Amino acid sequence: MEEKKSFFELLDGKSAMLVGLVGGILSLGTIGFIILGVKMLNGSSISGGAGYQNLVAAAPSAAQPSQPSAPTAGTPVNVGVGHFPVKGKASAKVTVIEFADFRCPFCERFYKDAGRGIMKDYVDTGKVKFYFRGYAFLGPASTAAAEASECANEQGQFWKFHDWMYDNQAPESDTAYYSKENLITYAVNLGLNRASFASCLNSDKYAAKVNQDLSEGQAAGVNGTPTTFVNGMPIVGAVPYAQIKAAIDQALAQ
């Protein structure tokens, strides 16, 4: 009975060498693919964890890719206070400047959490002076809202209008909420003069001022909202109040 031969024994020397070489290459490729898959799985487990969820929750609304990089945490920035009226004593040791868009949901979160804490614990006690700067980058509806805040400021009601806008913010997708007609109605309900406000808003007289705030924010490295500066030190995103508080306390201690 003839003994059965293996596949490799049936091949001549050159063929066996070629088959072996191909098999080695395939084996190395398979091993590399497995290693890459493991690394990708590990990366996915990290990015999908609780830390990632916390980062997303605090992340600022992103700006256009063409804008400058976000300010580097820990590096002070020379940024102007703008033209809106200050909240707090002008002599306060610490200056807090917020760049924000009225339609930005993270700005609303900042206003209702960290913002209220800053007002209660530091502005009302004379330790901090707080400035707001518009950063209307989420489209025409954001620009209209920013111009409306300028018209409210013209009647000495900037902060009343500012607070109402964040207390009653619509979903970011609802751009009709920020039509000029609706903005005029909101202002009138707050006690502003209809004729003066409507004339101001419909004339776009503050369009250049809104664009100037946006440009100055970009020059300071802002590329998303909210971005807050504590004595020039940038804090990006709707971070927890504890983080802002720590930065203010550190500035007060210096």
C-alpha cells in the first residue's frame, strides 16, 4: 500500500519555498491585523467611558475650522472687556470675561450653573467684576440675537435682555425663534420701547459692532462658546462651577 504524502512533499523545492514564503507573509499580516483590532477596541473603550461623556457635556459649541486654535489652559491671554456694562464693582480684584452666543446650549448651561455661582459668591460680594462679550458664530439667527442685545443696551437694559434670553432659550435648531419680529416682541415684553428697539434692530446699526466682538474673540484664541477668562486665564466650555471657583480663588490669592 502506497504511503500518502503531505502537500509539501508533493511540491518540488522551489514551489515549496514559494508556498512557505506566501504563508509567512499571510501569517504576519493576520497577526498585525489582530494587534490593530485590539488597539482599536481599547481606544473605543476609553473614548466611550464616563470621562468622555463628561467631556462632551462640558464641551463648547465648536467654531469654524478656519478660526484660531482655542486658548491654551494655564496661559494668560490679553483680552479686552468689551463695551457692555460691567456686573460688580469696577475695583474688584478679579476680572471675569465670558464670550458666548445667545443660541449656544452650552452657554445656557454655563449661565444657569457656573454663572449664577459667580454672581452669588463673587460679584455680589465685590470680589469679581464680570463682563459679557458676544460671540455670534452660529449663523444669522445668532447675529440677530446679538444685535438685539445691542439694541437693549442702547436703552440701558442689556443685562435684563441677556438674562431673559438664556432663561428662555429655544433649541439651537429653532432659528425662527430669533426672528427680528420675535426679538422685538421679547424686548417689548421686558418693558423696552417698541419703536426705538424696532428701528434699531431693523436698521442693522450694530452689525459692525457684533462682528467686531467676534473678531476680537477670535484674536484672543476663542473658537467655541462659552470661553471664559479669569484674569486672562482661559477656561473653555460649560465646566462645573467648582472649576471656575477654583480659578477665581487662585486669582484672589495672588
